Amino acid sequence: MTDTQYLLQTIESLLNVPKQGEHDPYRPVWHFAPRVGLLNDPNGLSFYNGEYHLFYQWNPLECEHGAKAWGLATSTDMIHWQHKPLALAPTEEYEVSGCYSGSAIEVDGKLELFYTGNVKYPQGGRTAYQCRAQLSESGEVNKLGPVMDLPAGYSGHVRDPKVWRHGDDYYMVLGAEDLQKRGVVILYRSRDLTTWQKCGDIYGTDINGKQDNNFMLECPDLFPLDGKDVLITCPKTWIDIDGKATETFDVEVTIGALDYQQADYQVESTCLLDYGFDFYAPQTFEDADGRRLLFGWMGKPDEYEPYQPTKAFGWIHQMTCPRRLTISNNEVLQQPAEELATMRRNHLSGHCLSTSLAGLSAELLLQDINGATSTITIADDLVLEVTPSGVTTKRKNLKTGLWQQKTWPGKATSLQLLRDSSCVEVFINRGRAVMTSRMFGKASGVKHDCGFRFESDKPMSYQHWTLEG
Ligand code: FRU
């Protein structure tokens, strides 16, 4: 397919999108979502040319996975987004099965884009090329083609380049499956962004004593933060759930130290980056103020994905809010980016055992939980339960209608909940843990009757705002 044919198909899909707006109860008020089609990973996150750039994995042609393109939206505050023309379409032979995930770095006034050209062979099997493209200040994208073929020693699953600068060199991490079916992160170095030399496998199964059954690590992201080198990965493995082999979609964050010369990454600690139902493939970037910011895909390609009701409105999935990362007491904290506070309206506060607070798009702050047992109802298919030993999100499964639960095991002292039409992000203890989930129950989707309701065995102080997007 040529670029023109792809664009014509995209326009057709946009023109035929089912009616949205008032009739779509799930469309976020302020989270980023595609107008049509399927959105997954954030890509190429950057602050360039005076604006935040949010590229994303996008299938504009249908609400299914497939040969992905890169969509693009820009913003000055990470709340109000402007949709931009398609950035990358999978039209060349080296990317025919998708312009897969990647990253961006500004060099000499241009935004350098690195992504994976995914090629699936008709007879089975696949290969991957790491490709380069450039976005100019005038908004034109120029594809420069592959800078790396599939390296020896790995299966066709080598992807998701994250590029950064350290000293005089550029570095890239790739997620990979090796020929022994072990998930690893590979480190590369380059002087000129064109010729890349492999430094080594720095992280994964059987490296520096790490033992696990991961067969692949997706979307690695390695960056300096408060004197440490933080590595985020999406390990893929199979676990048994009720006798059924089930693929995991977890995200792990590791604090450690990278020896760039020896290509050795020493791990200090690892934990889950999110404890909710819908969080995958996040990416970080440093903005003009030196903040380390993260967006994640608020979704997962699991067996329940086809049941999401937004498909009837022509779109599926959305991004998380922008989150600022810091390290404190050797833990990575995630907090809503400061800009989000500008959406606050209609402040209410109180101290009570139970209350109901209306707002489709709203924020609830509970600051003195210490030992209370409470239930926070967010929609009729999503409830948060807080006990002295943990925070549990309970949600009704879209396919089976059965309640499922996810727990963060720890003592909550404070909770900050950000709610939008069909999602909630729960920041526990000022960002020590986060639980991110979509919800589609009645109370979440009906504008005049939704919000937070909490009931507690000890009085709690709350603050509440509606959020104007
Ligand atoms: C993660 C992922 C990436 C890949 C992209 C394809 O969700 O599988 O590894 O590049 O999605 O859309």
C-alpha cells in the first residue's frame, strides 16, 4: 500500500465513525483517546518545538490490532491535545506488518524517531528492523529506513527502541526474545544515530543471576533518575489461572546502576509499576523543566479486550494521565503531573464516615486513612476496598460478568483518585503505588449520576474537585 492509499483509508474510517460526543458515555473528558480505531502504546514522547509530542501506536482502520501506524497529538499542557496528521504509516517493505513502538530524541533541531519495522512472512515467522525517521519543525516526517537488521542470536521478536544520549554517545535499549526463548534487554551504542554497535544483553533471564520464565521483554525504557538508572520493562510469560495458561501483561520497574562501558546493569530492587487492571507499555521522557514524565497505555491485549463497549463508538483504549516520576527512599514514585491541578473546580471538603460526591470527571483526596477499613464505590462495576493491610480494586469482568480483584499489599495512609468517564487512576501514599483501571458500568457512564461514594469505619477527611478538561 502506498502512503496515499493508507491516508485515503484513514480518512474513510474517520468519516464513517459512529456518532460520538453526547451519545458516547465512555469518551474521556480529558484523558487522551483516539477519534477512531485502536490505540495502544505511547511512542516518541518528547517536548519538541515548544510542545509536548505524544505519538502512539494506532490502527486507524479498525478497532483491532494489526499493522500499526504512529498517530500524533501535541499539547502545551498535556491536558488539551490537538490531533495531528498521521506520523508513520506501514507502507514500506521493511515495516509492512506495522510501524511498531519506539522513541524520539531531539538532535540539531529535528526530532529523531526510532521505531521497529515489523515484518511477518506469509509462510509464518517474522523479522524486525530498527528504523529511523525525522520530524522537522514544520511537521513533515521523513523516513530514513532501517538502521539495524535482526541481530544474530535472537528470534524475530526484537523491538521497541528507546534512545537517549549519555556523554558523547547515543544509546538504545531493545526488548528481545533470544534463541533459548528468554526475555532480555539489549544495549546498543552509536555516535551518529546511523551505525549502532551492540554493547551486550544487560538485563533478563539468566543475566546477573535473574531467574524467571519470561520469554520476552517488551518496551524497555532506561533512564537516569535522582542518581540511579531506572529500567522499566514489560515481561511476558505464561501463568496458570484456574487451570488455563494465561499470558501476563505486567509492567516492572527496576532501580539499579548501569555501567555503560562494561554493559553491566546491577539491580537493586524491582517491583510492579502499577497494580490495577489496565496499564501496559508505558514510556517516559524528560521535559524542558527536567521532569521525568510517563504516559502508559490504559489497556491490555488480553482475551477480554474484544468486549470493550467503546468499540460500538468506533474507538478503543486511551492513555493514562501524565505522571511525574521521582525516587524517594529507594522507591520510584509516580504522581499526577502538576498541570492536572489546573483542572480543579468546585472544591468541597469534609470529615465524615460516609458521603457521595458527584462528578463524571473528578478528583478525590483522602489524607488520613491510617488503619481505616473503607469501601469507595466508583462505578457499579468498580469498587475500591481499603483495609489496614492493602488496597484492592474489584471489577466486574466484561466477558464473564464475574467480579475479579487486584491487590496492592501495604498500608495505605493517603489516596488520590483521578476519575474520568470510564477510568480511574488511584495513587496510593503519594505515588508509592498506583492502580489504573477502566470501567464501563452504568454509574461510570451516566453523566448525571456518577462520582465517588465512600463508607468507612473511621471518619475520614476528604477533599473533592470536579475536573474540567
Ligand atoms: C506492546 C507491543 C510492543 C509493540 C507494539 C505493537 O504493547 O506489543 O512490543 O511494538 O505493542 O503495537
